[in-house]
Amino acid sequence: MHSLGCRLRRMNELSRAQIRDLMAQVLKNQDKELPADDAAQLREIGFRSLDFSELALRVEDETGEELNFDAPGLRRIATVGDVLDFLVELQHQ
Amino acid sequence: MTVATTRSAASGHPEPAGVDNRVVVGGAALTWRSLPLPTLSDPVAVLAHSAVHALTAARQHAVHGTELLLSTASRVDAAMRTELLEAGFTVGVLDDDGLRPHAPARPRAADPGRLWLLTSGSTGRPKRVGHTLDTLTTVRAEQPDRTWLCPYAPGTYAWWQVVTLSLTQPGQHLVVVEPDELDDWPTVAAAHGVDAASGTPTFWRRTLYRDAAALARVPLRQITLGGEPVDQAILDQLREVFPTARISWIYASSEVGASIVVHDGRAGFPVDWLDREAPGRPTLSVRDDELVVTSPYHGAGLAGPIRTGDRVQVLDDRVLITGRLDSDEINVGGSKVSAGVVRGVLTGHPAVAWARVTGRRAPVLGRMVVAEVVLTPAGPGDTNVPDEGALVRWCADQLPEHAVPRRIRVLTEIPVKETLKSDV
């Protein structure tokens, strides 16, 4: 039973590319574009904490599972790649 | 009791002044006088089987002063039933066969003239509030003759407002719709010449959403809104359909009675009404963003300033009532957002028929503003249906950044409860 539970959880997980699509949607709603380069600085593209929170909610809505926001410690999130890494990782918590 | 009365030839008891007003219920045109007077225990909690049974209980109270709590069965759960039996009420369903009584656990003498209302209560647990016909009667000045729609659930404060008006004032007729007729009320109302109607903003939005053309065929001269925060958009939409009707909104509750009545077609009330004392009139104040009312029409056992639990916001020269204090305020990363204000912006969009705004748990900020909306039905060839992004941008143009709802879910139907509210 336990291993089945794990497998189901993995099936709901979003890939890095899927999260990237959601991130593009967040920006598109504000008439902004997500650059293809993961190294793009969030400050330069205007992706702020409100946008980050919205993206997390979109991930939750897609997977139907709550993210455990308290699990990981504080870290520096400065680039598009940081955001994607963080959310991919958060799904494992 | 200060309501005018006439003698009932049959019983020798005084009849209320409106006894010959027309009452349309279940499609039948009657008068208060032609309704049967049921035999009731005293004190009694009547669970009305349908609208007509509720009206007969109301008339019985008006004639005999029976101590009465009136409700529908669905609003009285097992715990409340036990509480009522413990409090000395005979409890029973009233239908065509009369009252099917359950004897009280602790019988007691009745308190003549006493009416009890069950409030929905901010805690979710219904609470009993004591009134009389007199404290429930808030329209006392002589009114032009009107035929009123009564869409409310029997025994609620709003229901009593319409019922006492018709019972106590000659020329105030009543057309009652049952819950299963609610979606089709404009047809019933047009057929019986309804020219005055009172409903919650949710009720009006739902009616406009379902069939605005049918609504326009009802010859309304008086439109009243209450029971929920009233925003500018719904007032404007009703004005568009009824350019010459008087459109009023009322702030009333079973605790403080009808305290605010506004006829100028604008949301909120003038800021200079605050802290104005006049004999026989409620005094309105604001303490810590909460509306406080000192009213001559409050429920029994309540006195002095009453904290209403409703949140207010002063915007220019108006005081807006934005929602319940415990649910209206959303804290987004330390910035306070009023759900009611955001809701007002969303419903101000021409394609939005209804909106609910709430806070949702989110990383970094703690909570985030999210919304559910129902869009107005698109006309043929109408390509101007907004998507989530368009609604987000509409809000972003009018609200501070942290107040913009980021997730907006589109529902297909306006949710409504028995109270005709949406819990927005």
C-alpha cells in the first residue's frame, strides 16, 4: 500500500517543463513574457513574490495536492531556474 | 402593540389592519382574512410545511398573540429542536392537517405577543432573538398601494419585514413564491401585478443572469435590496432595467432591526449620517472598522450600542458596508484587503454577473486573494467573453497589487442558499 501511495503521488507531480508553462501563464496574464533562458533574472522580468505565490497555487490546482510551503528552509530565488527548481523540489516534500 | 386593528366578526379578536389585503400563495389569490386560523399550542415553534402554512401561523399570531417561533423544518436541526423543547415550546410541523405537536420537555406559561426569530448567527449556530410584531414593523409611514413579492424563507427577518408590512398596512398586498418557484418568479410576479420586490443582491443578480427580459416585464416601481453587502454594480444594473423605479437598499438584522435605508441609488450611505442622534432613530457609528448600531428596534434583551460584526470602509463621502468582519478582511503579506471591495470591482466588469472573493493559503505571503465568478450569458455572436487574464488585468487597473485576485475560477451557476444569500 505504501509504495502504491508513493507512485500515485509521483503521477500527480508536474515536470519542470509543465511548471515553466504555468509560470509563462502567470506572466502572460500581466502582458509579460517569460524568457527562454533559465538564467534570466526575476527582477528584470518583473516576477515578484505575488507572482511566485500565484504560481504555487497554480501548481496546487494542477496536481490537486497542497504544497508544504513550510518544509524547505529559506533560500535565494533570483532566476527563472531557481523558481522551477524550488517548485519541483517542493512537490517531493 | 401599536399596530392598528379591526374586529374579527367571527372570533371577537382584533384583526390586523391589513386583513383585507390580497395574498397570492401557491398560485391562489386569497386575502389574509380568508386564510384559515390554525389551532396552535402556546408557546409554539411552528415548522411550516409550505408558504401558505407560514402565513396562517403569522395571521394566527397577529390575531391571538400566540408566542411563536416560525421556521421551516430545514432550518431546525435535531439539536435546535431539543433546545426548543427544553425552552418550553411545543414543536411541530404545520401542514394541511394542522399542527403535529411534540410536547415541550419543560412546559411553561406563554409570553403573549412574543415572536422569536432564528438568526443564522455569525458562528454558524442559529440563535434565538425575541421580537414582537411591533418591533418587526419598521415601515410605519403611510405607503402608496403596492403588491409585494415575498421570495424569502418563512420566519426569517426579511420574511417578517414583508409580512408585517402587509399585515399592518391596508393596500400592501403580497405575492409569495415557494422555493421551487423561485427561478421563475418574474412570470408569477408579472401575472399578479407585483410592483414592489425585496431581495438580496444575490437574488437580484441571479434573476438578471437567468432572464433579464422576463424581469423587465414585471412592472416594478419599488426595488429593495438587503441582507448582503450592496455594491454599485447591482444598483446600476437594476437601474438600467427599471429607469423610473425607486431603488432602495436596507441594512437590517434581527439584532438591530432596520437601521439604514438608502434611496439615492448609490452604494453605501452618506458619511454625515455617522454619529447623528435623533429621537426614535438608530444611531450609526464605526469602531475599529466595525459598524456599531444603537437602535430603538433591536431584539429583546439587547440594549445600547450593538457591534454588528459587519465591516465598513469610508470611501470619499460614503460609508460602504463591505462584508462580515471575520471573513471580509484578507491579510496578504501584512497588507489588509477587503474582500467586499475586490468583489465590487469584479462585479463592476460588464461581463461579470456574480463574484465571491476569498483568501487562500499561499507561500511567502501567507494568504492570497482568489475569486470565483459567474459570467453574464453571452449573446449571439458575442466574442467579448473575458478570460482569467482579462479579469486579472481589469482588477489590476483599479486595485493595489496585493488586492488583485490571481486565481479566478469561472462557475456556471450563481450559488444561492435558502436565505437567498451566497455567503459572498
